[in-house]
Amino acid sequence: MLIFFDTEFSDMYIDPCLISIGFVSEDGREFYAELFGNENFPNCSEFVREEVIPKLQGGESVMTMRELSYGFVEWLMAFGEPVQFATDSLRWDWPWIETIFADFGAYLLEDSTVWQDIKNYPHRLAGVARPANVNGRPYLLPQSPEFHLAVEQAFERGLLSRHHALDDAKANRVAWMSSQNQL
């Protein structure tokens, strides 16, 4: 099963911070989180302040990285079948998945005696934390004009908001399903 995802983050150039992340599965199950507080506003680009921040939902969507890590891993394991992440941007979005898994691994291990032995090897944490049903290789969504047109049409219907992580993931799902003749 494909899990479409998208991220929004503070800046594309200088030490970016994750602001929000949205996931939607082929069958429509969703997970959305915001990792943002007022202390991050000064670190955001002007674009993010104008296009992303106003679209944040707040409320139950706001969580710490630890809450995101635990909730996300639990959500993934509930599928009970193999899942593969699908993105339109490996360069910008995929590193956040690795960060979440690494953080989850660190949380699991911080109280164990093993933590002392591997804390200086963060590349090993992602492998420890990744649920067994997760394919470690992401699927890169088509970069064709037809796919991009289908994404644009998803936004034109007015039900989705561009630069909202969950809505961007939903638009990619709609475009992919359209390309597979599943709509």
C-alpha cells in the first residue's frame, strides 16, 4: 500500500525545521501533525510566513517530535500489511521520514543499556525503529506534465489548500489514482 506524504518546513536553505507533515494512504487513512510554536516564527522564510503558517490547524494536530514519532509508528503498524512511502520530492521530504524514525529509535533506546553503546551511531537508529511493514525505499511519484496537471486539478476543485502538508499529500494521491485509472 502506498502512503502519500508531504512536509512543510521553515526554510529551504538554512537549518530547516519541520513545521508540519501529512500522510494519506491509498485507501484514504490519514495522519497529520504540526511541530510548531511561536519560537519558530523568526526562523521561517517570508514564503512560509505567508503561505504555510496561516494554514496550520493547531489544536490536536500540534505535537512534540516524540508524540509525532510514537503516533506515526503506531499508525503505520496498524496497517497490518507492507507500506511504501510515495513523494514528489525525495530531496526535501524524505529526510524528514528518516528523522522521525531515528528519533523514535532514540526514544526507544534512551532508557536501555544498549543506548550507551549506539548513541554515537545515529544511522543505526533508523533501522532499529522502522516498523517491519515499511519498505525503506520511497516511491517517487511521476514528474510528468499529466501528473502535475492532475495535481493542479485537485487544488482547483477548491477542497484542498496548497502548502498544507496533508492537502498536498491528498492532491498527490488523487493525481496518482487518476493516473492509475482508480478514480
